Amino acid sequence: MVKIETLKMKKQFAVTDNYDVVLSTCSGGKDSFVSSFLASHFVDPEKLYILYYSSPWDFPGTRELVEKFCVERGLNLIVTAPNVDINKFCVSYGPPNQRSRWCIWKIKADPTRKVLAKFPDKKILFVDGNTREESYQRRNIPLFETKRFNDRDVLHPIFDWSEKRVWTVIRSFCLPIHSVYRWSNRLSCFCCPLQTDSAWLSLRRFHPDLFEQALKLERECGKPFRRGYQFLKDLEAPQIKTGLREPRKMSLRFDRRRLSLLTSCNFEGLE
Ligand code: SF4
């Protein structure tokens, strides 16, 4: 059993005493479940809220997984929704890309303003599940940032954690595991235009219905959904050129260490 009640962790969360409201963002992915679990352990439950950004691009079952996590632990939950119809906006504006990640504004930043308006005159802190490993650009940021998100302070309690440690905590404390982790090591929007070709191939293999939805959206947009301005409908051809192969059995996508961590886990969410 891994220990979470460490002096370092207590010190990190001591900062939450200075705030009236703590919003812990939870996407239903492994990292944010761990950071929200830590928040539920260290933060006064009266002022803690789990914040889930719902969108039509979520994998089915994700919201239910977050709701179950909150109900089981008696946590306050806030579910947001985009202010606009994401699919219609995508058709008129074009899919997000490396230069224009409008999806983050529409799915997260704009709805956050509405949430902040619910707590006028309150001092608000965000807690997130960002890790150093997942972002090269943000590898040097501090664990605590002031005025980082919507002009509010943010605590990144697991920023220095390895993926192994995250999985160990998930298994030790029986935290939910989204079924997407059977075949992928991250949970994003199912039609995220920034995902790799390999991730698209996995989506096509394991969730052909969702892949079909992404194809439909691409057709309606008339603009390519894949990185490098490539069409999703042409996924077959580059696959041969670049040597990308269809993903094999799900478990083979995990290395041995991760597989041993996951063997006894119960996956939830979309089947
Ligand atoms: S996962 Fe992709 S599509 Fe979804 S908000 Fe992030 S960048 Fe945008």
C-alpha cells in the first residue's frame, strides 16, 4: 500500500487553507482522479468541488464515472457544458489544430467563467492532475502557480509523479479506471484532432462507432482532422507509407511494468 499522508503532500495542500473554495478539475482520466482523490483527502470537504468539463467529444461513460467517484466519496460535483454547440462551431470554424486550440476555450475556459461567477468575492484555488512527464513545454513550472488559470492560482499536486506512482495509487485505493486505458495510455476527446495517427488507428479498431462520428464531422467540416493537415478518411494510405500498423491486442500496447500494475484493475466506463 502506497502512503499518501506524507509531510510533503501535507505541506503542498496546506496552501488550500488560504482559500474559500477549491475546484479540483477531473476529466475522468487517471491523473485527475488521483489529484482529486488527494484533494478529497487533504481539503476541507465543505469547500472542495470536483469540476468536470462535459462535452459532446467525451468518450461515453466518462461523466458517469466521475459522478460515481463523487457519490461514493460524498464530494460536491460541478458539471459544466460548452456555451456553444461544439460540433456546429467545428463545422463553421474548422477543427482545432496546433495553432488554434479553440476547443480548450470552448470546453474549459469559457464554462469556467460561469463557475467562477457562482462564487463571487470568494478566494478560489484550482487543483489539477498535470504531470511533468506529459508536457515538455511545461516541464519547469512550479507545483504552485499564481494567476495561472482564469487569473486564479493553481496547485499541481502530482506534477513530479511518475506514471508508475499514479497507477500504484489508483490500484492501492481502488480508484476508477476508464476502459479507454485498456488500449491507450491517455484519455482525451475521442475526436481530438491533435492525437497521433496511432491513436486514430486505435480508436478505429476499438470504437469504430466513435471513429465513424469523427469521420462524419470531418466530412461536414470539409477540413482535415489529422495532424499535418491530413484527412482522416485517408488514414489507410499514410499507414502503409509510414509503416504504422493496426494496433494489436490491447494488452500488447502496454509495457510489462504497466501491464502488471493493471492486471488486477477493474476497468469502468464505456465497454
Ligand atoms: S483533448 Fe484535444 S480536442 Fe479535446 S480539448 Fe484537448 S486539445 Fe481540444
